[in-house]
Amino acid sequence: MGEMDDVVSEFLVESHENLDRLDTDLLALESNPNAREMLASIFRSIHTIKGTCGFLGFGRLESLSHAGENLLSLLRDGKVGVDQEATGALLSLVDATRRMLDNIEKQGSEGPDEFLELKETLTRLQGEFAKPVQRPGGAPTAASAPIPSATPPAELALAPAPVEAARPVAPPSPAAPAPSTSAPAAASTEHSVADNSIRVDVGQLDKLMNLVGELVLARNQVLQFTTSSCDNGFLATTQRLNLITTELQESVMKTRMQPISNIWSKLPRVVRDLSQSLGKKIRVEMDGKETELDKTILEAIKDPLTHIVRNSCDHGIEAPQVRAQRGKPAEGVLHLRAFHEGGQVIIEISDDGGGIDVERVKRKAVTNGLITQEQASRMGEREACMLIFAAGLSTASALSNISGRGVGMDVVRSNIEKTGGQVDLHNRFLEGLTIRIKIPLTLAIIPALVVVTGEERFAIPQVSLLELVRLEGEAARKGIEMIEGSPVYRLRGALLPLVHLDRELGLAQRTNGDAAVNIVVLQADDRHFGLVVDRICDTEEIVVKPLGKLLKGLSTFAGATIMGDGKVALILDVMGIAQRARVISEARERASVSANAATNASEGEQRRLLLFSVGGGQRMAAALEEAARLEVFAADQIELSGHQRVVQYRDDILPLISLAEHFGGSEADIAGQPLPVVVVREGDRSYGLVVERILDIVEQELKVQRCAPRAGLLGTAVIGGKVTDLLDIAAVAKRFASECDTHAI
């Protein structure tokens, strides 16, 4: 069924409900003509039908209901008295409207009958305030004779048509059936769209969802007994219970699912008003309006989405004259897209505006004291872009009622993260910006991994789970390293920060150092980290229960659930755990350390250094935080782009810089040998520094000698009892980039 078909179906359902209520209200009004509130309610119902008919293009029904609306307006204002004739005519209007609605449902149109006599009657009853009714192809006609007061309501629709009595009359509407003497076999078995739909209060749905949640908990408790039972009858019954509960859960959850168009429908009006007040031309495009989300999630993201759209109109899309200077169409485009991916919903808000001026954001962040100048100089483009979500940061040149007060985007991010969602940016300076929001389908019943630490059980939402790692024996004793006082594990060459759950929560810690180490690899804000737990149990569907008022302030927990044995388990907030353990902030700080950090280190300061050799044994070192990854590439992975060696790396092409050749030497004979590479980032680009061998990671006091350093070196120092050159990674990368640009020219 198309989108317009859905709108028509909703109109039919709502209109039939209104007509059923009008039958009762009009009969009550006939008994109490002075009931002004009831008259106002009747007027609103007819007005609603008339307005929607105009939108959907049902002209005949709109014209008929308009005549009734005019009469009701005069009755409501007391300009015309309510009598039996007036209520009879209005009841005829109700029956005629039903017939038209039936035709719309069955044929797609109101039918040929325009009910001119009924319209003339409704007009005549307006007295001196009436406007004549125009007949098709003729002059205005006089009003028809009054309707006999004794006419039963079911026949009122036919009473005002004496001049066309010879014409075959359509049978009355099923909604107002007349007595029939036909055989039962001739009775219609069709059901209208109104009969197939009911309206349910949201509170009832919430109550039903809570009951299903309790049923899921009871199901989980019953399933606990199946592991120790040999009763085939009991096992078959529990399997049946499990199946029915799952189907019931899915059905009830579908009743709470609503299309995202419910909140998107208001955004074009927001954009229109903003574009007019800002003097801009903005067009809104939408893809995936039918994508469904739980009603609770929709309500939670409504305000953040509106704020993002307002910011896109204000900050993102330029004024027409600016767009013309940049060679863009005068009309900007705001594109909203929603789709399902991996059990989650992805929402993208894109504009073709100016994007984010990264340098301007950095300057503003430094001015506001959010970061230091040193951090700003080392910050990559994506990280700088994410600063717009920092509290108190605004790049607006002037305050307005739209933006520029430094509040909002930080709240947007926190509100989305409260739903278990994530926000990311893709910036194209002078071309546009895309904000990508990833959120779960529902928050009521979710799959989770159950873990045990310190004899306590915890649930981890599966949406944040990447993989599970178990270290045993020698790997458990030596697999975990310490960097700057923090434990890390090398997972496929990448340094994975580790967080011990028992330490973060203050639980009793294990003393057996030879025991296996269980690592749950999680993702928070695009940052991967490992959560070390005592034991990993199993995955199961859990019912999310909100925390009490006294516990809502705890950032490490997202809620609670009742397990199969009836005991409570807390649900971990992955983002809160990462922030509490400083996994996210430390990663950002490491990425923001200056290239000159080694030379600026004061005497006596402990530094973490990566030692390696180049060009036949020359020792070099670099700050460990400057090394994004350590990789070893096989010889058959190395390719040539012109004269430049490159490798395909993480959906990108990674240029390789030979440090031996950079400093005027030559590499040892490495033909056919694996190539050790230190992957570093400079700005928004990555490079691979080819070394001879990775020697060690050391931590010691650094005393830098700055005497006569060569280009690309920060100085020398004695590290591990040997003279070692300190590499200036930024200088090497910039020189390489400059040489590439020169060759390209």
C-alpha cells in the first residue's frame, strides 16, 4: 500500500469514528437544543472531515460537508435556532457522508451523487445568512421542501430528494442499515476499513508492553528448570511457552513501532520558517520515511533531530549570494535519510552547505578554554569536528533566537546517547556536512550478554558488543602490557585499552594471577576497549527496567533487569564505563599530544617511548602516543603507485615512507621479507614509517640534547644506556607530503 493509500485509510477510520459519535450527539442535541458545548463538538467533527477532504481531493464530499459546517456555525453562534428539522437535516448529512465514504473505500471516489437537494435543505435552514446553491449547468435553485419530522434517521438521506424519486436509489450504508428481507446468503460479508481498525490509548499499549515484559521474565525463569528436567511433557510445554511468548513479544512490540515520518513531517515547516527568517532558500528531501522505531525512541530523538535541522539551516547552508560565489545553486538542500542496518536504525542529516571550518572550531575551542593550543595543533579533522558537541562551544558570529548561545549540541549528543545511540560526523569543507545517528530499534526488550564479576551478574547490551577474547596460560600472564600505567592488549596488532570491571565498580578482585582472562571487546563513541570480567555466561533477551530515583545519577548503569532465577542484574552503560575509566578521554588526549612533546618534557618526567632501528642499526625513538598502530606487511602486499610504495590498508591507500632513505641511508636487503611499519597520522592523513626493526617500549626520564639535530629529528637522548635519535614525525610527514605535491606538479 502506498503512502497516499495509508493517508486515505486513516481518514476513513477517523471519519467513521466521528460519524458514529455524531449520530449519538445529534440525537442528544435534539433533546437539549441549548447544549452549546455539544454543538461546538459536532461542528469540529464536520470541520475535520471537510478539511481533510480538501487535502485529499474529494470535492463532492468537501462541498456537502461545507454546507453542513455553515449551518452548524450559525447554530453554534445562536444565530439560527436548533429544532427537529435542523437535526434531521444534519442526520441526513451523516448518512450521505457515510455513503460517500463507502464509495471512496470501494471505488476510490465519492460516487456520482452530489446530494444537491440535501445541500439546498442545509442552505435553506441557514435563513437570511444562506448563500444559494449552484446546480451544475444551471441557475441557483430554491430550497426544497422541509423534511418530515417523522422520518426515521435511516431514511433521512433519501427524504430530501423528491424530484429524483424515479431514479434508482442506492442501498443505505452498512453503517446505518435498514431492515432487510433478503435471504441471508445475499448479505454482504465485506468489512470496511473502519471495522478492521481500532484506536488504543498509548497508556494501554505501555501497560501491555510491561505485561509482556513480565511474561518474558517468567518464561526465562521456567526455562531455568529445563536444564535439569527429564520430563518430556514438561520440556515440550516449555518449548511451546517459549515460542508463544516470543511471537507475542514481537506482535506487541510491532504495535509500539511507528514510522519516523511521524516526527519528520513537522520538519519541512521548521525549515520553511527558518529559511524565510534567514533569507535563504532551502529544500527538504526525505528517504526512508517508512522506517519504524519504538515510540519511546521516537519521542527521545524528536528534539535532538529538530535542533540538528535548525543548525543545518543556520550554520550549514549558505545565503544565496554566498552559494552563487561558490558556484552552487541558490537553493540549498537538506537531505534526511533513515534505514535499518545491523539491528539498528541509521539516521543521516546531510546538507550541501559550507561544512565545518576546522581551524575556526579549533580557535574557538582554545579561546573558550576547552583545549590547549598544543592540543589543537595536533588534532585531526574528525576529532576537531566533534568539538561542536562540546558544552559551551559555538562558532556563530552573532546571537539569535536560532543558535549562537553555546548550548544545544552537547545536549543533542547526550540525549541520543541516553537511548543507547551514537553520533558521528562526516565533514566536507565548503561542500557540506553529514551527521549520522545510530540508535537501537527499541529500549523495552533487548538482547544482552550476561557476565559475572565479583560474584555479581551484569548485562551488557549486545548492540555495543564486538567480540569476545579469552586468554589462558602464558597468554594470560604475558599478553597484557602496561602503557603509561594503563593495561592494554595487542589485538591483531592494535593496542586495545583494558578496563577491569571489578576495579571500576569497587568489587572484590581476584588474586589468582594464573587464571584465564576474559575480555569483552566493546565499542563506545567509535572507540574500542576491552572490559575484563571474571566469567562470561550467555546471551539472552532481557527486559529493561529503569533505575530508581536514587540510582539515576550513576553513569555506569543504564537500568536493571530480573534474571531467570528471580534475582536482579544491573545493565551496564558502555559509554558511561568508558568515560569513567577515561578510555575515551585518554584516547583523545593521546591523539592531541604535540609532536614536540618529547623535547618539551621537563627533566625528571617519565615518558613512554617506542624504540626502533633504521638503516642498518641506527637507533631512533618516538613518543608512543604518536604511533597509531604497529603493523607488519607481507612482501606481496606492497604495491607501487608511480615510484611510491603503498599498501591497501583499512579501505584506504597507505603511503610508505622509508626512514632509512629519508635520512640519506639505504635500507637493508629486505626483498621478499615482511616489512615492519609504524602507522602514524599527520592532520587527517595516515602514513606508514618503514623501520628495520621494533626494539622495545620503554618508560624513563627523558633528557633531550638539542645539539645540531638533523632535519627530521628533534634531538638526541640516552635511552636504555644508548644514544638514540628522537624522531620528528610531523616534520618527516610534511616533507614527504611536500615532495609528493612537487612530483605531482
